[in-house]
Amino acid sequence: MTNERQQFLLDIFHGIFEDYGTNSWRQVTKYKWHDKGYKYYGEICEIGDGDMEELHTVNAAVIQSGLNRLESGEVKINNTMGLNISEANKENDAGQIDAYDADAILQAGLFGELRYG
């Protein structure tokens, strides 16, 4: 994997964990990354009825899986969002991905579907 691709996935990771509560279905329980070597992971808890439900680990594999599922059409999203994510994915440019796009990538990677929002 090229450094450009690794940086792209890391930038999406940051977008997922630093969305400032935009996506209220989840709560960050742990978040760690090291700039050198692109080592990073985070833990997110699903929140249901005010209680934490299930803990999920997020890393490059989850993000790449989400991108693959969205690109293949396995997980359906609206056209505008799909075009933004597809273009960003082709160009390795996370600057085109907003908090909602990053959340769609996360959900596709974790669940194989969009459950929330």
C-alpha cells in the first residue's frame, strides 16, 4: 500500500473520530494513532436507548472494507454521497469526504449496511 493511500485511510479515520458528535449513534471509547508507520485504531460503542450496546474496533481494514462495499454497490447510498466518496477514493483525497460520508464508510465497513441516518 502506498503512503498516499495510507494517508487517505488515516484521514478518513480522523474524520470518523473527530466529527464532534455529528453522528450520535456512537460514542468513542478509545482512539489512538501514531503518525509514523500509519498505526492506528479506535473503539466505538453503539448507543441504544441510552446504553452502550456493542463495542467495535475501527482500523484501516474496516475503512477499506467500507469503501469497497460502497464502490461495489453492495451498500447503497444516495448519488451525491456516492459520487463524492468514489471520487475521493480514486484520488486518495479525503478532503472531499465530510463527516456524513466518513460515517457512511464506517457503517458500511462495520455492518455491511447503513443502519443509522
